[in-house]
Amino acid sequence: MTHPFAVQAGEGPTVATPTGDQVTIKAGTKATNGSMTVLEFTMGPKQGPALHTHLREDELWYVIDGEFRFKAGDAMLQASTGGFAFGPRGVPHCFQNIGETPGRLLVITTPSGLERFFEQGAEVLVSEPVDPEALAQLGHANWLDFVGPPLQFSDPL
């Protein structure tokens, strides 16, 4: 049974992402009984993940602070503070902080499980730059396929 809970600003385990940014796990599988994962990203200017596909999760991106662009399939979307975008499972997608300062992005996936990718990544993706083969293996273990480069390389500003 799932119990009500609240998570305050600054709370939740924080780990490094494969891009060298930070993600705070606000809610995961155990807390939501498998219904969703809630992650808060702090991303440097022009940063963002490689193009990837979630095989089992839908993903909502809510911009807490900053300006982001989102590629989902053939669509290029943009949202600023207070806006959001959506990427359905099975559609290759990525996003990028297009601002000049660090941005904050709330990511909600359903069902839950995406937090495991970041928890495990903090343990195994320790080299700089991240080994692409290790990233691909970690992705496969967590129902993610990396299928292309980050927006900063595929679609430079």
C-alpha cells in the first residue's frame, strides 16, 4: 500500500548524471508503489542527455527554472519556467538547457523505475568522459536504448 508523503526542497538523494550534472530522486518505486518516479535535475548551460528511448516509461518534463528545448521523435519543442513537454514511451527523445545559467527540470516518469538508472550509474559510470559501452549496458539493464548524440552535437544552437 502506498502512503501519503511530502518531500521538501533540497530533500532526496542526489547523484551525478552521466553528463556531469546532478539529479535528486524525489520519489521512486518504493515510495510510489511502482506508479511513478519523480526526479529533479540541475543542468549546466547547454547540457543535456544523449538521444534515447524509454522502452517502458512515459516522460513529462516540467521546467522549474530556465529555458529548455526537447526533441521527441521529429518534433522540436521548447518550454521556459513553468512550462512542460511530454515524451511518450518508445519515442526517441532528449533535452537541453538552452539558457546561459544552470536550469532546473522536474522529470516524472510512469511507471516507476528510472531512478535505478541514476543510482546504478553513480556507481559504475565513474570515468570521465563516460564510457559509451558502459552507458549502453547500463541503459539496457534499465529499459533504455541510447540511439544518438545529445542535442548540443546533433542540433547545435
